[in-house]
Amino acid sequence: YAKLDSSKHDADSDAISLTQIATTAKNVRFRNEPAADYDDPEPDYDSDGAGNHRYNGARPKHGVAVLPALPGSAAGNLRQTARSADTEHDLSAMENLNEVSILHVLKERFKHDVIQTYIGDVLIVVNPYKKLDFYGDRYHEMYKFVNKRTDLEPHIYWTVDHAYRQMTDTTKNQVILISGESGAGKTESTKLVVKHLTHICQSTMSNLHDRIVKVNPLLEAFGNAQTVMNQNSSRFGKFVELNFNASGHMKGACIHDYLLEKSRVVHIGPHERNFHVFYYMFAGMPAETLRYYYLEDPMAHRILKSDHNQKRMFYDESDRKLCKQKFEEMEEIMGKVAFTKDDISTIYMCLAAVLYITNVEFQPEDDNDGVTIVDDFPVNYVSDLLTIDVDKLKTSLMCRTSVINEEDVIALKTMEQANDERDAVAKALYSRLFGWIVRQVNSKLVDSSSASATTSNSIGILDLSGFENFVDNSFEQLCINVANEKLQYFFNTFIFATEQAIYAEEGIDWSHIEFQNNEDILRLFLGDDDTAPSGSKRSFRRLPNMFTILDDESKSPQTTDSSLVRNWSNNLSDAQNFKSVSGDELAFVITHFADEVTYSANNFLEKNRDRLGANLVSLLQKSENDFIKDLFSAELADTGVLSRTKSKIRKSTGCGLGMKSRKSGRGSVTGETVRKLKTRGKHQMPGTSLHKVQTTASQYFKKSLEELMRKMRTADPLFVRCIKPNLDQERDMWSDKLVQRQLQYSGVLQIAKIARLGYPVRMSFCVFYKRFAMIFQERVPMPSGDACRKALKAAGISDEKFAIGKTKVFMKEDLADHLRLATLGR
Ligand code: ATP
Ligand code: MG
């Protein structure tokens, strides 16, 4: 059956029609003929023998001629579709449902550029790695107030439309969880969700829609980077919350950011890049502006070099052009949407300071344990850019201050400590700058007028970094993977466990469907109470788990990364999912829901402590630039709240330091200076209090994850599963193996079963009676299950289409649609 509503198509919409016609034609063939007879000749594909296929470029012929005439009205069409004819649109409706057939259908659809497929309410999107023509205005119109999911081609716009309608109908918050591996298309899907929402609803603020869409490139400039997996990989997670008033008008948005990969600021892997913004600056800023920030040669900066680009920053001229274009776009957004000129200037100063502080090099002192600074000029630039005292900066970089017996004690840093703490300043500066940008952006996305500040609902969209398994996996990967475990658990619980529990509670016979449960692994990491099924509140938190052991170890100065791994091995020996590696005292292996990952615990304790030297913090708090001062205020470290005052900006006359690198010999602070400093007074230095309020990185991570999960649990979820068709980021290329693995661990097969075997629509007896009174032959004051059953039987509905529980009627989706249409027809 063609699922096209002819009234929605113009003669000039070839691209749209062809896509849909191709699918429809394909569907007809697929249903009626064995797959082997399909007229797509093999030569269309190259195969490398390892399950990777690539088109030769020839597009399949569209079977326009075999298309049946389109029924004129959607209603006429609907009665036919109630027979679940359109199997491939919804995998759960397929008769022959197994892993191979699902893989086959997705692959065939992908071949025809049909990348979206339902599996019940869950949407699967396969990344096409090319621009497809079905996201434009016409589609926004088409997917506005969709009557029935299967009326139209599967589309992410349906998911959005459905979420919006659910929210306005039920006044319950909605959340759309977009998941998938790095490069699978989560961020692109998130943008489409926001775009469609801004089309289907009005907003209370004149340019709110525009702003919400526009801030994306700004956040991506600072939060995304090129990785081996994805040229525009999000190195932070985000939860976009769109808020609506009681009339369903959008009244604001709030972006919550999670887990920025700040280690990238100081270290980039082979064939990867640092955050986009650095490249945009060098490509887009005029030379004199760059010079104002003391910048000239990008290759003079350690953190912008990786193995493959020691000599050149840009791959080629078109790369440079693209970065320049992105810079212009970023500047426009910063100017128009978010920041003042002073803000923008300070942002660039912070970025330049990051580039220079990471260039500071140390060397061991001849007659002392400590280190000295090799070359003064990067420190001088940093001091000037951040408006902090240069001598104090040098001292802070070379020495540590601690308070022992109420006296400041200055200790010389070892080479390793000096390098680590220098990098820690750069990471802190960048990540706090990013946090500030997000908060600033948020302040521009709210309609603060009192009229719209009343109660409301929200639609949240979650785009969290996907599961990661690199050659080297560290603390950052562990956190990202734990977050993904948690989301997978949420998905499992929602789709499977909740479903089964509902059936059991209502006394409806339900054949148990096995699903991959990741409860054990969450317990291993978090000892999490909320993994316990409701009603069986076992206290997992008290069990030894990786994060509490990590925190305990981080408290003691004697521990090392290898003692941490030993401690884990000794205490978690019962856990099936944790293995230490013989011969490598830092390595350990975790069996995640998606894959087995080998981590190195190198630097875990330091990363978890996430500490900046107290004297460095104190120094930054004394910056003459209020913006920088605020970034390092104790309140920010503790609560994440920033009280911003007017920035003082460095005068444009520069700071008297020439652009040429000057080798000024050894640093000016020596052991002698340090000894003098030791005599300083008895009072505690400002900023040392920061140590006391500082939480560890894992505590902060757990707290924000819990907060996020709380939001998830109080909303109605909708799921979008993004699938990556190949590892080469190439169009028209499909790897069976890769897709199959993603389908397996994302639970697609189980969803199909549950959606098909289950009854997705349920209504209490009363609601059922109210909605479908016309099928009841007599008035029923207090409708019972028996009365509902009698009415359904009398209407000729067969038994397998519904089940009667203790309090509710359970229906197959097509039956519910059929009844709704019948009601409309009255
Ligand atoms: P990460 O976890 O690394 O951030 P991601 O899942 O967010 O990855 P995206 O950045 O959304 O991945 O997508 C990667 C690339 O794939 C995009 O830059 C774009 O080129 C392409 N892509 C993704 N989705 C689509 C789509 N629907 N249509 C066309 N191209 C797409
Ligand atoms: Mg992304």
C-alpha cells in the first residue's frame, strides 16, 4: 500500500516524491517477493569480503510504474494500513522477525536512502553521511499534527510531533533520548528535533526560535573537535530543555552541559584535533587581531600539534576556508545573540592564555630539587592576558603552597608536578570558560517576562557522548561509558522491565522476553540504589564499588594509580565485569554492555582529585579582569554558579611585550626566592579554602548523572537510536558486522518483539468507555472489564487485538487507531 497522501505533494517536489516512491515501490517488492529476486543487481555494490559494501554510484531504478494509485483521503488509507501492511516502516510489524531479517530490511532501505525506520515508537536512524532531501519546510508541514504514526514515512519529525502532542495532551514532561556511538548522528538528530519543534509551536518571545537554533554553532565551536570517529565530534554531553507555557507556547530553553572532555585541551591523540575554536581563530582572525592576542604562528603551540600535523595546522586550503567561514559564523552569533564586545575580547584572551600557558617549559634546577622555567616569554604573555602578577605566576608554577601548623609552607615542585599543574590550569581555564559560555547562552534563551514565568512543561533532548572504546582509554572514557551504561539501563527498564511489570500487575499473560541486563555493571561502578527494581530496595551503595574506592584512594597522598588498580582487584574480585591485566599494573578491563574496554589507570587519581594548586587559584582570583576572577571564584568551584560583574579589559595599547620570542634565560624565581617565601606569615592564603569545598571529579560526575536521571524518570521518554553504517564516515557504504553489533547491544531485536507481542495502547475501563461509547450497546454507569470485552467482541474485534487487565483495556496500536477513526467518522 502506498502511504503517500497525494494532497501533500506538489508537481515540483521531485526529490520528495522520489524518495517516498522509491520506498513504497521497494516495500511492495519486498513484501511480495523473496529478497533474492529483488532487482538491485549485485554489481551495484563493491564488497571487500569483510561485510563492507559500497555502492558504485548507480542509484536503484525507481519502480514508479508499479505504484498503485494513491488513495485520495488519509482516512481511506488508514483502514487498510490497520492490517499492518507496511511491514518495513515498522520492524515490529514484520512477520519474520529475527536479527538477520532486521539487518536485511535496514540495509535495503539504506540502499534507497531511506534511513529512518520505526520499531514500535522507537525510531532507528542510519547515518547517511550525505545531505538528504527530507528535512525541509514541506516536511515540517507534513509532520505537523500527524494523525497516526504510520500515515507517513518514518521520520524524526514524527517523534517530535508526538512528544509535543503528548506534552500538551497530558501536561507531562517529555524527553527524547538520542543514543548511538560516536559519529552515529546524535547531534544532527538533536538539531532536527529542535528545528521541528520550533516549527510546530509558537514562542512567547519574538526571536526565541531563531536564537535556539543559532546558538548551536557557537557551542560546537567550543565543545566539539575532530576525532578519528567523527569530524565534528561532541566532546561534551548536552541536555536541551525546551520549556513551554500552559498554552503550549515555547517560552525558553536551557542547555545543561555534561562531561566536557577537558583533557583534550592539553593532549590530542594521533590524527585528532583540539577544540574547533582554536583552528577557527587562526583561520578567521585578521593578522593584526591575532597579534593583539600575541598570536602568530599556530604551529608554535604545543597543544595544537599532533603526530600528523607537526608542520601544518590546516590540511589544505579548503580546510582553512571552512574554518574561516566557521569563525565568521561564530563571531556573528557571539555578537548578535550572546556577548558584549568586552566579553568576546576576554574569551579570546582566555584562549590565547591557554595556548601560552601550555607552552611553558620547565627544567630541573641544578642545585635544588625543584624546577625553573626555561623561557619567560610565554609566562609573560599569560600574565598579561589574564592580568595577573607575573612573578607570582612564575612562583605558583614552580612551587606549591600548603598550610601546615597554620604556616604557609612552600614546596618545590618536581618536574612531573610542574607539568601536571601547568596543564591543570589550562584545562580549568578552558572548561570554566566553556561553562561560562553555556550559562551566558542560557541567559539569552529565556523569556523573563513575568507573564510567561508561570507553570509549564518541558521537552528535553539528550545528546550525550556515545559509548567509547579507543586504543587508549582513560578516566574520561570511563565516565562517558558509565553514563551510557546508565542510559542503557534506563532504556532497558523502561522498555522491557516496566512493560513486563505492567502486564504482571494487570494479570495479563506475558511470555517473558529476555533482554541484556546491565544492572551488575552499574553496581560495579556506582553501587547504585536506583538499579534495584522498585520494591526490592537492596542497599547497593554500601557494597564496595569502583567509584567509592577511587574516592577513598584519592583522599590519601600515599596512594598511586597502581595501588588503586590493586585495591579494585582485591575488593571487586567477585565482579564478573572487572578484570585486571597480568603484567600491566595500570591496566584493567571492563565488560560493558556494548563491548569489552581496556582502560589505563594512569593519572586516574590526579584526574579525580581535579585540583588546581591553591596558590594558582588564589592568583587567578586576583586577576584585574573581573571575568577571569569570577571564573575562579570559590563559589563557582563549589556550586557552578557564577556571579558575573563587569569585566575590565586590557587596554588596547597592548602590554609592552614584543611579539618576538625572547629567550630570557632561566626563570626569575629560584630556590632563593622560595626560601624567602617560606618565612611568610601565619595566615591562610586566600583560595586554599577551595581545597576544602572541592568535590572530586567522580563525585561531581555522579551528582550530575543522578540529576539527569531524575529528570528522565519524571518524564515520558521517547527513544531515537542512531546507527553508524561504516567506520569510514563514507556515504553509501554499509558494514553488516558494524550495524549488527549496534543492533544487538541497543536491544533493537527485543524492542521489536515487545512491540509486536505487546499491547502498546492502554486505557482505564472508564476512559475506554468514554472514548469509545459508540461500540457499547447499552449505557454502563460503572464500566467493568467484562463490559469492555463484551463491547469489543460485539464490534467484531478478534481476541488477539486486545487484552483485558484488572483495571485497563490493552490494545494493539492498529485496533486503537481503528476505533479512533470510527469515532471520528461519527
Ligand atoms: P559524537 O558522539 O562523536 O558527537 P554524533 O553521534 O553526535 O557523534 P553527529 O556529529 O551527529 O554524530 O554526526 C556525524 C556526521 O554524520 C555529521 O557531521 C554529518 O556529516 C553526518 N550525519 C549525521 N546525521 C545525518 C543526517 N541525518 N543526514 C545527513 N548527514 C548526517
Ligand atoms: Mg555529537
